[in-house]
Amino acid sequence: MSDIILEMRNISKSFPGVKALDNVNFTVKTGEIHCLVGENGAGKSTLMKVLSGIHKYGSYEGDIIYNGEVMRFHSIRDSENAGISIINQELALIPELSVAENIFFGHEIMKGRLVDWNETIKQAEKYLERVRLKINPRTPMRELRVGSQQLVEIAKSLSKHARLMILDEPTSSLNEEDSENLLNLLRDLKRQGVTIIMISHRLKEVVQIADTVTVLRDGSTICSMDARETPVTMNQIIRNMVGRDMANIYPERREKNIGEVLFSVKDWSAYDHKLNREILHNVSIEVRRGEIVGLAGLMGAGRTELALSIFGNTPGYRITGGKLTMDGQELSLDSPRQAIQHGIGYATEDRKRNGLILIQSIKFNTTFANLEALLKGLVISENEEVVQANRLKESINIKTPSVQQTVLNLSGGNQQKVVLSKWIFAHPRLMILDEPTRGIDVGAKYEIYSLMNEMVSKGMSIIMISSELPEVIGMSDRIYVMCEGRITGEVSGADATEHNIMQLATDTEVV
């Protein structure tokens, strides 16, 4: 039997005005973890959608050879019947259904014409044990945190008897602990004979787990590197991804002009009615003009809750104490609109759901946070809207032929640039960036970091929330660390290490 489970030969795929894949060749060995990397827009997800039947046979050129046979998948069900399963970055789970119902959704265990619930629960327990998730299969999906939901998706794939599993950015929404647990599970599945293709922008994880690394750039295969023969380094991957060496992932600021305190939070507390407990406890931070302040902590530490409450967006909870000041003047913010009017912007961690209107154009998304700036009398000037959108498109290098392009069709990195262009157009004095580089590649990250440096050089202040400790350390002038809704410490950027941040984030002694 051949040790090759999959060959994709000369795959080409075009969309209107764009050639997404250009004669891509991709080979995967049986029982390996094969990482597929590349910049946003390189063609990784498109290639996997071809493989999984989302882009059906006839919509692309080239051949898929799976287990030695040429395959013609007309739907995702066809690929699943062949033993191929794809887990997308946006999980396909139904919050209102139980864990067991989600695992067997679409391929229910039947007894006659009815669902056999006893067998469904029994089999769900088996697959949950296989992914090392100790929960009751009757638990509603909505009660699970993201890391556990990811494991349920893998259990769902295993229940379909997947022999080749595709995971698209599986750790992008996970904290360090959950990411490590997931990588260990993938190693276990490999030992059990499951072949895994993983798309990831987290290169640190790629070099830890990959047996083979394939790099795509601009829709073409650049190289495949066997990590079992010679260890593959992050610098090698980056060089092949972007076509050049990147000596420093975090660009240096040529000069720092950090001024007096612009914004402060004092003794800030909040109560969550749904959880029936306090989620922020006497939080106090200061941000100076022209400063990047990092906000670090584990998932659930209260970082996003703090950001949302500062921005006047308090879903399900109320502020129970404390005050905000801007330029020494106390603020009372009851809505995001008031926060924007006082010079505060907030780029959400979930750009697709909360940061952008995906079915609208770049032009629309760029300007809708500050439509007043486009008014001529009582009417919005469409000509001025186009002028301003084009100005920002050029200045922050959004890769698109036109600002009329629908945001849904952009890569993740370019979508994030649209989010930032929206807030730049609103002229905030304080920008809160919640996970600003989540799910984007190293080249796009560098551009985002450079843009952040440019923003603070012009006097703007930034609070940056990030779950990636190297990013927090690499970009911040000062770092506040949170644990269980409290500030547990403050570290200067120069003195920060992953060790001392984790010590503060867990509020324990680390030895």
C-alpha cells in the first residue's frame, strides 16, 4: 500500500477577476500532520474547499487523487463519505442543541424511523472520551467555552469515521492552555492513524507539531519541507511565505514621544447578572499620549469585559463603581456612540460578527463610524465618501482593486485593515485593539504593527489586548496583567518576559 493518502495535481481555481489557485500541487502522506501555511489570500482555504467538495468538481481544474483513486466531489457530503472531514475556523455547531445532538447532526443513529437516543448518548460518550473532553453529552452546546467546542467538532469528525481531517486555524480563538491541549490531541489522533492537514498562522505551533510544511504564496506552491528529516524553523517558513527575510517580526519605533496621562480608569467594577457575580474588581489603569499599553491575561481574566465597559457597551452587566477620565475630565459613557464622540474607538476581537458589515463594501465599512464628516448639509456626499475610502485604502495598503469590493471577499488581514481604517477615519484619541492580529498571517501582522506604530507616533494612544504573549511583549511600552477580573501587576515593556507575565496572569508563584 502506498504511503501517499492524497495528491492534488495542478489545481487551478478562479473567481471573477482573481485567480485564487494556479497549478497547485499538494501531496500528503498517510498518518502525518501536514501544515499548510501562507499569507492571507495565498489560497490555503480555497485549496481545502476544493478538496472537501465545497468548491465542487467542475468549478476548478486539476485532479484530486485520494487513496489512489481520482475523486470527483460534488458536495461536502461526498468528501465525508470518502473519509475526509473539514473543520472550518467558524465552527459549525448549533448552540441550542446538546453536545450529543451536535456530534451526530446530519448522520443520526436511527432505530427504525426514530432517533435512538440511548445509543446516541452512548456513542457520544465514546467520542468525547477519545478527544479527552469530560462533559455530559446532554450539555447544551451554548454552555461550552470555545476550547471545548473545538473538541466537540473533532469528535463530530471522528463520528463520521474521518481518515483525513482538515483543520482551518484550529487554535486561532484559543488561549495558550487550550491550544496546547488541542495540539496534544492531534498528536494522539496521528498515533491512532488519522491523517491531519492543519492550516495555521501560529508558526510557533507549526514548527512544534508539523511532520511536513507546505507553503503557498499568491495561489502557487512554493515548497514542501520535511520536518522529520531536518527541523523546519520559523525563519524558513516566513522567508518562503513572504518572499523575503524578516529579521524583526515587531517593527521598531524610530522615536517614542510618550506624553502626559491621556486616559485613566480608577477603581472600575462591574457585575454580570447572567453569571450572578462581579466580573471586574476595582480595576485601575492609566494610558499616556503616544503610548501602547498591553493588556495581558488568560481567557476569562476580564480583558474584553473591561474594554467593552470602557467603550460604553455593557451587554448583560452593569458598572458598580469607579470612574473614567479623559484629559482629566470625568466621563459618563452609556453607549458606544458617546464613547466615539469622546474620542474612544474599539476594534473588536471578532471582526466578522461585530467589527464589519460583511455584505457591504469597503467604502461603506470605512466611513460608517463617522458619517457626520461626510455631510454636506443634510446629505452624505458619496463623492467624498469614495475619496476618503480610497485615501485610507492607499495609506494602509488594503489589497483590493476597488473600495466598492464587498468586505466578505477580502482576506482576513485585509478585513482587519478595513476595521482599522474605519477607526482612523473616526479620529479617536484612544484606540482599544482587542486581538488585533487574530487569524492573520505574519506579513499582514507586520503591516498592522507598523500601522500601530504610525498611529501612536501621531499622538494617538492604544490599549492592546492580545492572547499572544510575544506580541504583547514585542509591541507594548507598558503591560497590565489581569487575573479573575483584577489587575495583578504592571510590567514595563523592556522588563517583560513570558515567565513574569504568566506569573501575574495566574496570580501564583511560578518556579
